[in-house]
Amino acid sequence: ILLEHYELGAVVFNASLQADFERMGMKTWRGELASGTSSVKKYLLLIQQMRKALREFSPALVHLNGGAEGYMAFLPWFNGVPTLITDHIVRTKSRASLLKRLVLAVSVRCARTTICVSKTVERNLHEYAWASKTVIIPNWLSVVPEHNLRLPYDGTRPFRLLFVGRIAEEKGIFDLLQAMRFLCHVELEIVGNGPCRDRAIEESAGLPVHFLGFQSDVASYYQNADLLVFPS
């Protein structure tokens, strides 16, 4: 929709995403984040790429989508560019430093508004970063249509759950592993990598959980699953 009326640009840290955007004719700025890079270094690299994009692209509006990106609103604000933040993370106050909370609190005040994907996320953001300018736009159906759906499952084998995504605490992976301890005749496949992979493998010891790593084509995993689980 936007391509018909606007010129879009994006700061990305993913080669596949960059290729998709460039095929659409979008201008991109690529950041390199090596595995094992410290949070501080990642943050500084992100600042560097955003400064470059702001200087070269001169945007009329900036949209910050995600966790680390949400901490960056002060940069476009300093350059006089209105900013929106999309927030989908539930943060734990006990595990975050006061400095980190203050940086996010500054950013959500620099932004015109923060779009939260649920009431839970909005409530958490208010508690975590003292945010005041928020709006909720759910990223799922609020009312599930009533259809007579039947799962392709006859009970003769374990029920197959599938998780696809980054293995990180904010994605709900550890809530999912905890739930697996209460389920019988159910197995879980996890497609993807992430910073918490080793911890997840350790916490799933003895459970019917299979870690399949990053997959460039996930179609077959969707087709073989009985249910896709989206714990975040």
C-alpha cells in the first residue's frame, strides 16, 4: 500500500530481509551483528546505522519495530523526525538495570506514540518504562471465527507442536517448555536459533523436544505440524 505513495527505507540486520526489501525497490542500510556481540556493542552499531540512514535518507517519519529498536527514538527526535514505536515485548523489571529502563523511558517519551500489540504489553510498558502515549493494535483476531475445524490427528502418534522463531526469553520459549512438562503424548519441534538456545536445550532435558536449528525453508515443518505455537 505504502509503495504507491511513499518512498520507504529500512535499517536491517538480516541478509534475507535486505534482499526482499531491495527487490521491492526499497533503500536499505545493512548492519552487521556477529554472534556473541555484547549488548552495548550491538546498541552502538544500531546507533551508527540509524544515524547514517537519517543523514542519507532524510525521512519524514521513522518507525521503530521491536525490542532493541524501541530504545532508539531519541535519535530521530534529536533530528526533528516524528517517530512511532511498535512494542511486542513483556519485560521483567527484576532482570533489567535501572539504566536500561531509563533509556527506554526517554525513548517512549521522544516518540509520538508507542503501538502495543496487546493490553498486557501496554500495561507492562507503563510499569516498566512509565510510558504514557500508547495505543493498542492487536496482532491477532480478537474474536475467533466459529468453524467446524478438525485437526488431522487420530491419536495413534504424539501430537506435534511447532515453534518457529528466535530462541529468546521474550519470545515465550521458556513458558512453552514449562508447559511441555504438563502434557502427555505431545512432542515439540523448535525451528530457529537465538541467544537462549543452550539454556533452552538444558531446560528441555528429558522432554520430547527437538531443536532443528535455523531453516531457510520452513514449509515442510508447517505442513507436518498439528499445531503452530506462538507463545510471545
